[in-house]
Amino acid sequence: MQQIINFIIRNKNFLLFLLLFGLSLLFTIQTHSYHKSKFINSANFLTGGVYNSLNNINSYFDLRSQNELLSEENKRLRVLLRNSEIHADSVFTDSVMFKQLYRFYTANIIKNSYSFSNNILTINKGRNDSVQQDFGVISSKGIIGIVDKTSANYAAVISILNTTSRISAQLKKSNHFGTLTWDGKSPEYNQLIDIPKIAPVSKGDTIVTSGRSSIFPKGVPVGIVEDFKLDLAENYYEINVKLFNDMTSVEHVYIIENADKEEIENLLSNN
């Protein structure tokens, strides 16, 4: 306390000057509208800059939670979209009785491979999150793969960049369908085979899932036709499909569960 008093005594003239200068500024600003407006604008500019910088910092550290919120929102929108497309021709008298054919779960890819012939992805959801074998996996841009094995908290996914992968896909414009495969060459392309030569195929056509399995709903984006040719027997097209997804940098995904999958498979197994 004594040091503070000594400091004030030593610098009393300078402190008095600051006090009088501050009072003069205050009186000038209060009594002159022009000076007052300039002061307010300058203060707003400074505080606005400070708040903007703080907000940018907070936004940066909040990106993870915001991404999770966006993923959850996208999941809800996908549920509504897919199920509304399936039941577009149906009439529901009670929305509470609406049965969702497809359920969606959000997940992150924690391990990705794309340079081998049989690539496997690992996601951070497993049996504890109701994820099971043969659930479909997609991203916001399109198809990713199919769940192969699960543990309590994780799942292994057969990537579409896997030479054993076989997924039913079709031309969006004509509904001619075939099998989506991978030749093991480029991570940018898949191959769609068994498309009959009567199908109207053009470069740039969109390829989507066909819905002819219990894994993926119809219409999940796959890619576009890059080029095509007839097979050796000249009965079917072999189509090179440029994928919508960049399979070398995927992170956020959605897991698809077909609520009627077990019933469909039991029906087929009894035939």
C-alpha cells in the first residue's frame, strides 16, 4: 500500500494531467454531437473487431461439435427424404403410425485404406450402437461400402474400392441395372457391368443404387459415366463410373439399416 502511495506522490503531476485530459475529452464528447458520434463509431469498430476475433477463435474450437450437429441434422433429413420417396404413393391417416423403412446412424471413419486390392474401412460405431453386418454405409456425396464385421464399439466396412464388392446399381435415367464392381486400379473409378446393350448409355449419365437388395435404398448416388464399351460377347456394357466420393479423404458417414431386412431375407431363403 505504501508503494502505491509513493508512486502517486512521485507522479502526481502526470496523473493530474491524465485526469484533466480525460475529463476534457469526456466533456467535449458529451457536449458536441459530432465528436460523440465519432467516438461511438470508433468504439464500435474496436469492440466489433475484438468480438469478431473472439468469435472466430470460439468457432474454430467449436467446429467438432458443429460438425456433429450437422451430421445429426443431415441424418434426420435423410430419414425423411428416403422414407417419403418410398411411400410417396401411399396415404397415411395417422402420422404416428408412420413406419420408417430405413434408419440412419452417424459415424466417423477412423481408418481408411484405398491403395490395396481389398480395402477395408473402420468406423467408430459397433454393436453397442445397433450396427450390424450388411448395413449400408454412405456419405453426403454417395455410396461408401457395406458393414462386414462388428465389435462392441467399431465396425469393419468393405469399401467399394474392394475387388470382392458387388453392389446392385443402375442408370438413373432408365432403371437398367447391373453390378457395381472395382477392377483394383484407380480409387476414382468403379465399374458397372451387366448393363444390357439395349440400355441408352451416354457419357455423363448418373449412376445410383438400384434398391434391388435389402442393403441400400434406391437412388443413393454413385457417380457418372466416364466411358463405356461392350463386353467380349457384345451383349452387355462395361461402364467406367467416376465416383462422386473422393474415397481417399472421406470422414463423416451415415450407416443405413433396412428395418425389413430380416423379413426380406427370411422370405428369400425359404424359396
